[in-house]
Amino acid sequence: MKTLADLLAVPRFSNLQLLTPSVTAERMVESIEITETPDIAHYIPEDTFILTTAMVYQHNQQELCTLIDSLIAKNAAGLGIKVGRFLDEIDPTVIAYAATQKFPLVEVPATMPLGRLMHQLLNLVWHTKTEQLSYALDIQKRFSASLMKDVSIARFIADFGQMVNTPIILLNPFKKVIAHSKHFTRMSKPAEYYAHQLTQKNGVFTGEKSGAIPITDLHEKTSQISYYAIETTTYFPYYLVILNPEAIPYPVSEFALEQAALVLSFMLYKNHKIQESLEDIKSDFWTRMIEYQQSTKQQPKEWLELGKAHGLVKARHYRVIYGVCQPSQNTQAKVKYQQEESALAYTWFSEQLPHRIKDVCLFQLKGTNHFAILTQHKCDPLANHLIETANDLAACLPCDIAFGVGSVYESIDDIASSFIEAKTAYEERKGQLHTSPVSFYHQKGMRSLFEKMSPEDIHYFCRTILNELAFPDEDNMIELRKTLSCYLDFQCEITRTAKALFVHRNTIKYRIEQCQKLLGKNVHDPAVSLDLRLALALSEEGYA
């Protein structure tokens, strides 16, 4: 883009005289207009240079000051007045006023027709724009060819940085550097230094598609840095970062940068779709394996061989973790946001967990925004690894993740059991307040069937089954209850019960006979034994 000073510096316009200080001519010129209308400011775009004979001002040049004010308000590029026809000369007070307002005022000689001058100036301005447009299209053509040749993102950024001759950085949605130009090999600070500077600035990466801010450069001096959103998804874009954009040589224009960013977005989108198709294959495998292992008619399957490409290995320790991104109040109704957030969380854990847990593999769960993590080796600080990885993600994106953890199984054929337990652990966690983000599955016995019963109903059941042994106060009754409980625990074996209670075998026989008299039932009957075990468990202190 040309400034007014650039136009006046062209030899053919040497007879145009700038009447105001030279600093006033640093305004950009987008267009040229000829007018004799006093209210022209209402009908022109910004950065327009106005040419006029000032016909309407020949008897009162002071009105030119009002025209100058209106042009300043419109951010015009300047005013050129032709002398010798209606004005013999421009009033010095008008020139002084324009200088005071820092608005360029140009004197056009009587020998120069305004129509021809306008066309000559426009040709110069349009030639610059045409050159920039042509260069931008060349960039698009060159990078589109790179796209067709499947050039890597790193190569693209390297070529782009060389073309614009300034350092370039590409950040992923986590604001981490994934590629940069070769300039950083010769710089004292790495690309990550500048990325960190950006993330520390308030207002950066908060929804704007582009922006420019000052940062501290490698010499601890303030310099400019620009960033452009590269959208492959709706809510979480990549970012193209350009250091010292003011140093980009002509004819690279803003349009050229936008064309490069457009091609880059296609490359990233293509890579995203390829990765998505690979994840779909993994997801299908996981679904088939889980459904098959839960079916009643199973035939032996070589899951290790079938899942080798997806990370399955031979081990004696298989455990499944169920992972879910928890929606906030602001995102609960945003289905698309939740999908993209979950996909990013899955990507993050796929990249970060292998550094903490050996032979871990992840699978997206078909038809949901959830994912499964399969560990294949013993990992004692499992909860710590999950929480630390989730916290690292939360430092990059506002993402809250909860986990349900299944039991450990020695056989790969029991992965489905661990998966069901992990999902159950997560579902149970949802109804609890102030819980840890990691919830482990706990085996449940028959007592779990009574969890939703009222204490009064449980009390009645225990009284009905155990009679006086339900909630005894007397020492002899307490001793009988203890003996009965131990006797049933040892599968009604007198010798083992006697050893456990440190009494004689005959004492155990006597006490069991006493229990049967109190209960009016044969404790060796399987149905009676089951009721007794359950009633004894439910009537323990602190439960009933």
C-alpha cells in the first residue's frame, strides 16, 4: 500500500507541492476522488485523497477549514487544490490551519488537468494492489501444490517462514509449538519462549480470529507479534504466529498471509480427518471386543493378535479406566463444544499418558464423548498419573475430567468385565459430592440389595431371622451370636471354629445347639444359612 509521500516522490508528480510539513504525508492512500462538493466527506471511504479546484470557496477560503475538519473526521488521505483557475493562491491561514491539524495539503499547478492526474495516481495505487494480489495468488498456488503433494506441516511452516523472511510458529489448540521456521535455529531463544509470552498476555486467544500485541524479544526489547486463528474445528483453533510482522518485505500483504493460512487450514483439516478415520477403526475394534466378551456364546479369539496394531500386548495385568469430560454450566447445552473438547482430551491423554504408564492404550467409545484407557502393567500410583495428566490439560484448556477405574484381571478375555466395572464406578461417582476425580470400583455383596431399604425395614428383617440374636445385650447372647457367625464363616466346620475362638469342640457343639433352639431353625439348611449370614451382616453395628 502506498502513502501520500510515496506518490509525491514519483518524478512525474514532482510539480505537486506539499504545503504542510512532510510528516503529514505519511497517510495511506487507497483511492483518489475529484469533487467540487462541500459535503464530499459523507460519500467517500477512508484513506481517499481528494482533488478539487475549490470553485465554491473562491470568495471565502476560510470555509476550506470546515472542509478540512470533515475530511479529518473521515480519515481522508489528504486534500489537493488546483490553483490558477478559481484560486490564484491558497490562503496562508488555510495552510497554517491544515498544518496545525497535521492534515496534508497539496498544491496542484494550473497546467495539470485534474482528470489526468487522478488516473495517473490511481494507476500507481492500483498497480501496487495488483502486484500484491498477484503475489498472494502465487502463494496460494504454491502452497496448494504442497497440499496435493502431501507435504508435512513442518515443511510447510519452514517454506512459509523462508518466503516471508521472518520467524513463524504454529501452535496446536493446547497452545503448544508443533512446528516453526528455521529462523529459531539461529536465535538465542526457542520458539517455545515466544509461545509462552503469548499465553501470559491477557486477552490473547480468547475468541479473536487474529491480533497483534507487543512482547519482549530475544534482546529483551519490545517487538510486535501477530497471530492468526487456523480453524479446523469450531471452538479450538490452531494459531499461526508471526514475529516482527512489520519486517515482512514487499509485496507480501495481509491478503497473502490470509491465503497461506487458508491453505494451512486445509492441510490441518485433512490430517485431522485421517486421524479421525484411524480412531474410528480402533473404536470399532474395542466395541467388537467388549460386546463379544459379554456374549454368552463365546469362541476363543486371538485378541492379542487382532489388537496388536492398536497397542494390545501380552500381560498379566489388565485394567480399564473410563474417562469423561465433565461439562460446565456454560457448556452443558453446547453439544458441538462437548464433542470437540472430548476429542482434544482424548488426544492429550493419548500423547501424555505413555510417558507415565507403560504400554497404555486409549479407545474412543462409539456413540459417546467418552473414552477408555487400558493399562497392561501394574501401576501403583495410577490415580496420581491420571490426576497429574488431567491437571496439565486443565492448564492449557478449561477441561474437567473424571475417571472410573475397574478391577485388575489377569486374562485379556476379561477386559469387558473391567470395562463394565470402570463405567459403574464412574456412574456411582456422579451422585456423590466433593469426590476425587478418580473413583475405583468396589465389589458388592448381597448387602447392596438392601441399600435402598429404610433402617426400619432392615431392623424388622434382622429381628425376624435372628430373634434374640439380632441385637443382643446380654453377654451369653453376644457369645452365642459370635459363635454362630464364626461357625457359618467356616462353612459349619466345628474344628476350625473352635480353633478360631480358642474353645473346645464340645463347646462349639453346645452353643450351636443353643442357637438352633433360639432360632427354631436348622442352621445347616442352605436357605436358612443364607438368611442367617445376611441378617448377621445387616445387623452389624453401624449398619442397621
